[in-house]
Amino acid sequence: MSRLYIVPTPVGNLEDITLRALRVLKEVDFILAEDTRTSSVLLKHFEISKPMFAYHKFNEHKSLEKIIQRLKNGENAALISDAGTPSISDPGFLIVRACITEDIQIDCLPGATALIPALVNSGLPSDTFVFEGFLPIKKGRQTKIREIVEEKRTIIFYESPYRIIKTLTQIREISGEDRRVSISREISKQFEETVRGSLSEVIHYFEQKGTKGEFVIVLSGKENKKGVDSANPLESII
């Protein structure tokens, strides 16, 4: 029976890939990659030579039928994104749904993702949380931010270096300056850093230092902020 393997790839350090992921990538008939140029670096590093095809948000609808047909013909494929687990703020949902419809076996390998390390490293409650992915850039942005501010669970979302200060400032305008937040950037890379503190403290930190890299924001829930020691000074771990 043919299979589609969902294979997480490192978000930073290439050593974060699993032995099983390497074996699968070597054994499948072809690999679907979000960006073939980015993925070719990974495959070359581990001496993996397999046919690779682009599968991203701009072509996933158009290419889906051909991929499903190849799987139905008995081939095995692996889906990878530029970094992390496919379908988590990356393409993947459509092909998984199509495979389920066509009764094609799906194996999702456990592995790298940015949101879990950021949550665990935040020191904020992790027994229950909500992941929001990327916030809307324009339409619906203010509505989503107001929803987030009212959320009682710990909230995790991604943000670009170009909007990180703007996003934190918009949250502060609604929730107040003392809301606790943890910002992780460049997870598993050379310049990995986590900054923890109040919204005002963290905004000030990045205004002074600048913003580079990919960011994960972990925001305390509305009712949880009293449970965090607000006397803790701003911490920066590099």
C-alpha cells in the first residue's frame, strides 16, 4: 500500500532531524518540498538523492490531483516544509485531506516544530494553550488581537521581524503594559534567544536591540497573568 509521509525538518540545527526521518527520505519514491532550493541544502547535507517537486501554497491546489494519482499508482512520497512540521503554518492540510478521502495511508512523523520549545521555555502555564499561527496582516487583524487578549489560556503565535514590535504594541494597547510575554527567536539556531517580561519591557528590549530572525510569541492568558511572578526582571537567554 502506498503512503504519504509527513516529515518534520529542523527549524534550525540540522542535527535536530530524526533517524527515522532520514530513513524515510531515503526510501520514498519522491519528495514534495515547500521550497526545493531550501530543501536541497538539507538533502545534500545528508547525502539524500531523490526526485523533488515543489509543493507550496501557490501551487498546492493545481498539483494535488497529479500527486494523488501517483500515490494511487503505488508510489510513496514524503512531504516536507522549509522548517518544522508540514501543515503547521505551512502547506499540508489539503494533501492530507485528499489522502484520507482516497484511503491512502498517512504516516506523520514526530519531530521539530517551533511552537513547543517556545512554550516550554517561556515559563508560562503549559497545561493548556492555544496556537494561532500567524495573525492576519490586514483584514481581521484588530478583531483577532482583541480575541487573543481575552483568551484565558496561554497563547502562542508566530510573527515576522518586520511586525513584531507593532504586534506587541497593539496587544499592549488593549491588554495593558503588564501582561506577561515570552519571545523566542531563531530557535535551534546559532543566535537563539528568549526574552521574558512584561509587554512594555519586551517592547523596549527589541526597540533597543533591533529585530532579526523568526519570532514565536508566547503570551500569558488573561487570568494567568496574576499567577506569574511579576517581580521577575526581564531575562534574556542567548
